[in-house]
Amino acid sequence: MRVLVVGNGGREHALAWKIASSPLVEKVYCAPGNAGTSACAENVAIAATDITALADFAAVNKVDLTVVGPEVPLMAGIVDLFEGRGLRVFGPSRDPARIEGSKAFAKDVMHKSNIPTAEFWVCDSPATAMERLAEYYTVRGSAAGVVIKADGLAAGKGVTVCDTRADAELAIESIMVQRVFGDAGNQVVIEERLTGPEASIMVITDGHTIIPLLPAQDHKRLLDNDEGPNTGGMGAYSPVPGLTAADIASIIDSIVRPAIDTIRELGIPYRGALYAGIMLTATGPRCIEFNCRFGDPETQAVLPMLKSDLVPLLIATLDGNLANAAVEWHAGAAVSIVAASGGYPAGFKRGMPIEGLVEASEVPHCMVFHGGTRVSGNDVVTDGGRVLAVTARGTDYATARTVAYSAMSMINFQDIHYRTDIAKGVDW
Ligand code: AMP
Ligand code: GLY
């Protein structure tokens, strides 16, 4: 088979790496890919957003299966376009992808499906948002926390978790008046602030059958001890101790399955990867968000744990027969640490040469998944905010963490930043 992976992040490197290991696969392309994907795939210079050029490429090169990593092409309708041209593609079509693209749509699905989530209000003008916020504080008292979310896509930065009403007013002002996320700020969602540990539950579904992947824990904040701003994710581990098979089954039954059923009943069946961001509150798991794709960096921790071949699962999803699929996982745990460019998630420099990649990738049970990297002459240089993720698999978290950090210590570039507490204190 010939497989095309769309995207250029660490998630796509992990997908391309896993797909390339399948005996069913003779050739992997990655568009546009990065310096890391060129080791397991042929990079193709087409942007992930240029969906027409991607379809042309897939047709001309007789690609048997395309796997879409990021949300933007999914929401732009890459799946609808490919299917219209008779090309096989893994991912949800445009309508169900709105589960991620519109927080208001996601909340509507949650509401229709009785999915436990935070109480929320969708507001379409700054005045209504301020009014709604005033009511929130009248009811909950001045010490309450609140969360303000831009409705549309904002590259993972559209959510502000606010300690005070003043912070919330500032967030509404910057989203709706200064429009820092452009049209993503046409509406805001004001949300009750929940507390508890988080978990990422990713599943593969053909619209009926749900295959849960191992759960993962992301580390969203930039700095150690969960301080600093939210980012796309600074590290992950998998599985999640304390989240038993029974807990996962209950999350699937109360959160994931109702969403997939409701979306199917809306006439827009969901096929592909679905990601539920869960907060484990004192009163049970609640859904924080849905994403229409695999997580980044969760995928870099979860795929190395997958013992089975991924490709038959992707094909079974498209064939609608996941019910017959079997999935095997490695024992133990994986820990993935992200190295970012100094300044991320705000401004950062590109083009810094990266040292130590070969040494790190030679560490046993270790993988270096590239994100924002590219080849420049004889060097691999930084080309994005989240530059790479080092994943190690071990018999337990402590081993995986020690190996991952020792491999990371071999890597260097100017202004490298990574958290030193990924999976710290976690154990069986
Ligand atoms: P989202 O993009 O919706 O996943 O939000 C990003 C992060 O903001 C989540 O992973 C949480 O850490 C935090 N967050 C979002 N919604 C809430 C909420 N209702 N209560 C507390 N934290 C939240
Ligand atoms: N790690 C969070 C996400 O992929 O959205």
C-alpha cells in the first residue's frame, strides 16, 4: 500500500513512523512533513491546507490511504473532497469535524446527548458576554473562577482559565473587541471552571464501533508545576495510572458514545479519530472538549505503546468493520517530553541548528519525533514553536521518564525549553 500522511508536526511524525512499520505498507509520503518524517517517509512539498493539491497528488501517485493529522484540513473538507474523487482517507468529514471547529456546536452535541460537561453560555456580542459574566458572578460569588473560550479555532490558544472577573473581562475584550483570534472571536463561550486532573481519551471509530486507545495525560502549561500559559502541550504520558479499565468504559459510555451517536443521528456520521478532553472532577468525569483528530503530543506517547499494526485499524474504520478489529498494547508506560523554542507560545526564533539528534535517537527504547524542524544544508534546524518530542517506553513510568530525560539532555539548540517535570511523581 501507498500511504500519505498530511501534516508536519510531532503527531504526524509518530503516525508516519508507525505506518511505515506496517508490513502492508510499501511507501509512505508525508505532506509537507519535517526533517524527522524524511527518515521514514518521502516528504512532499504541499501544505496541509492545500487540499486540492493533496487530492491531485494522491490521485497521480496512486495513494491507497491518506491519513489526516491536523484539524484545519479536516474542517476545510479534505475528507469530503477526497471521497468525492474516490480517494480513501482517514478522518471525519467537514460537518462532524465541527465538533472541534466550533465550541458552540460541541456544546450543543454535549447538551443533546446529556454529556456531563461544564455549565456554559454562548454569547455573540461583547455586551451580552459582559452581562452574562455579571450574572455568573452574582450567582457564584466574587471568588469563583471562570473559563472564557473563543468559539472558533485559535491554534489551542483560544482558552483562558480565569481566576478573577477582571481576567475574564480582559479575555472577552481581547477575543471579541481586539479580535486577537480574528473570526474565531465572533462568539465566546463562558464556562464554569472545573477542577481536577485531566486525561485525554482518544478513540478510533467507524461511526458505530469505538476502539479506545490507551489514555494519556497531557501537560498543557508551559512551565514546571503547571505554571505559565496554556500551550498546545509540553509533554504527555500513557497510560494514566488511577484511570482503570472500568473508568475508561464509563467515560466511553457517558461521553464518547453519546457524542458519536448524536452526530450520526444528525445525519453526519463520524469516522476517524475522536479525542475527548476529560476532567476527572470530584463528581465524576466531565467533558472539557472534543477534537476531531489525534492529540499532539498524546500521539507521540500513545503510538509507541501500540503493539498492533495501526494500518488495519485505519482501513477497518473506512470499511465500517472495526467491530472485528483487535488491538494489543505493550505493557509498561511511555513518557514524551516536548522541547520548544524559547518564547513559545508567543514569538520565537526559527532556524536554530539542533545538535544531538542522532545520539538521542540511538538511546534504546527511545524515539525522537520531530515537530517544527527542517533541513537546512547539512543541519537540522528549528522551524516552529514545539520543535520535537522525545519519547521513551519503559516497564514503568520512572524508567521511561529517566530514559526520556537522559535522551533529551543530549539534544540542544539555542533557547531550548522543556519542562523537567513530565510524568513526575507518577507511578502505578
Ligand atoms: P480546551 O482547548 O477547551 O481543551 O481548553 C484548554 C485547556 O483549558 C484544558 O485542557 C483545560 O486545562 C482548560 N480548561 C478548559 N475548559 C475548562 C473548564 N471548564 N474548567 C477548567 N479548565 C478548563
Ligand atoms: N494536546 C492537546 C491537543 O492535541 O489538542
